[in-house]
Amino acid sequence: MKATQISDFIKPETFLVQALQVTTVRSMQNLLSQLPIVSENEYPVDPTDLDLGWKEGKLHWFPLGRDRGNAGRIKLANSGEGPIAERTINSMEALIELERRRERKKDPTSPPPSSPREAVMRYFALPSLDQIPRLVGEEGKKVRQFARLLAKKIEVRVVYDKVEREFRVSIRDEGIGQSPARIHQTLLSLGSSDKGDKPYLIGLFGQGGSSSYAASEYSWCISRRVNDLLDGCTDGVGWTVIKQVIPKGRRDPFYAYLAASPAGEVVSFSARIADQAGCKAGTKFAHLGYNFSGAGSAVMRRLYYMLNHILYNPVLPFDLYAGSTQATIYGNGYRLTNASVNNKTILDKVYSPQQLS
């Protein structure tokens, strides 16, 4: 069956702009009401025959990873900060992969970096972040300025909606992005990975930030591949929504995304429409109605400290926007080194000699 064309039901230019402005659970529900979506109870996914029950010209809730038993793997996180850190790591990988692919395009014989840190040094001339405070003089100043500029390519933003009384978390990067035709095989995959032969990337097992779906009432994703690395695919953007599905009469919920074909492809928009909506290359995930496990009013401040803790010495810095506050995250390794450089005694504790018996 062919993929459902969203232009048959709504004006794509208007819809994409609306989709990018969705910030709350209520606004997402209003947006979805415009689309021809088959009820989750009317499409019994059969991995052996995905066409079975598919309704031509409609959108369907399609299990992530083609697995109706995916809830157990997605509900792994025990705090709201962990999935955000995972998504941020994915963004770091997207920036590294972009440079590696361009390097291979110029020289197919070039050997890959042996580690993520080697990749960052090769492609961005950036040392381990915890060493930056030790750089002095003009060299240190230039590296710090460049690190701050580089951090703008990855943005984590947390907003509390006082009217709806809910959190929204978004993670955006200016990395390699994905073509609409491949989003279901990459960004929406589960338990599969193409990173086994890429020692310069961080992740491996294909779980990534999928646990963020369990912390959200709805998530949406949009991605566009960089124009010089389309790999034969058509330029444009892919968009979808992810939510938990609880089928009627069953006790095994699963997580699904909005698919436009039985193969699992997502809704796509042409390059022209993407340009009109201001969609640049890269990927953005937005998580609506995000659950921070009862952190209350301290969420914004706690997130800053937790991300520095979880990502103790990340390979790349990134910007965190929490409410009206902006900060660049370098990890606690950087913060501790910076403290010890500025005050040599801050990390030292002297113990008197102890007699051993």
C-alpha cells in the first residue's frame, strides 16, 4: 500500500507550522483531531502481515520497533532526568556523525576515529571538557569561546505551562538529521542499532532516549537530513507523534507512533514546505506533559545539577534553557576542575598520618 498523503486532508503548509508550535497535551489533542487517524483498537498489528487491517488513506498507531510488547523496555527509567540525558547524547552523536560522513565523502579511505573523544578532537579541535579550565592565555580563551558557540548546536529546553500545569521538555540538535523515509528505521527504532562498526559513537543497543516516552503523555519528533548527505533519499522533513496505547479489553499497553504506511513510514513534508516553515537540518524531540517524578518547583534547578552529574564529562557541551534561565552544561568534571584551578585548596583535604595496626 502507498503511504497516506497528509495533503489529502489538510493544507500541509499550515499544518506543519501548527505542529511545530504544539507545546501542551491539550494542543496536541486538538492538532490530532484534524487528522484521519484510525483508532488504536481497529488496527491489530500482525508482524507477519502488516497490511492486515490497514485502512487506505488513514494514519495508524504503529508499535515502536514493530513490537507490541515494547512497554517493558521503554519503562526503564527511574527518574525524569535520565531520559533527557540519553536524548542529549543522541544529539552529540548526530553532530559527530555529520562530520564523519562529510569526511568519508571527501576521502572514502579515511579511518574512523577510535573513540568519541578522538572524534571530537579531530572534527572540532575540542579537548576533553574537564581539561578546558587548565588552558591559559589566548589559547584557553579561544577554546572556551568556541565551546560556548558549539554548545548552541544542542539545545535542551524545559518550560512549565502555568495554565495547563504541566512540563514540556524539548531536545533539538543541528546534527545530520534523518530523511523522512528512514525515520522509522532509525530515530523510532527500538533495540536495534547501526552503530556496531562505529567506535566514534557513544550508544550501541538502540534504546537511547526511548524511556522519555514513558515520562510523557505525548511526544513529537521532526527531522530533516542535511542536504549534502541525502544518500539517494528525497529532501524534506518527517514528523510523527508518540504515545502510550492501551487497547480495549487488553492489559498489555504499548508505545506507538503515528505511521502513514504499513511499512511504518512517518508523515512527510516536501523541502519546499519545510523551508516555508523554517525547518532546518537536524532533529527535535518534544515531550509534553513530562513527569519529573514529583520534583515540584525545584525541577528547573534540579535538572541543571542532575545533567551535570549524569553527564559527568560529556564529549560535547550543550545549552540548557530552564524557564527564563540559560546555562551551558560542561559536566561536573569541568566544574570541579574549574574550581580547583581558581582555588587550589578547594578540592584538597589534609588527613594526619594514621598508625596502622
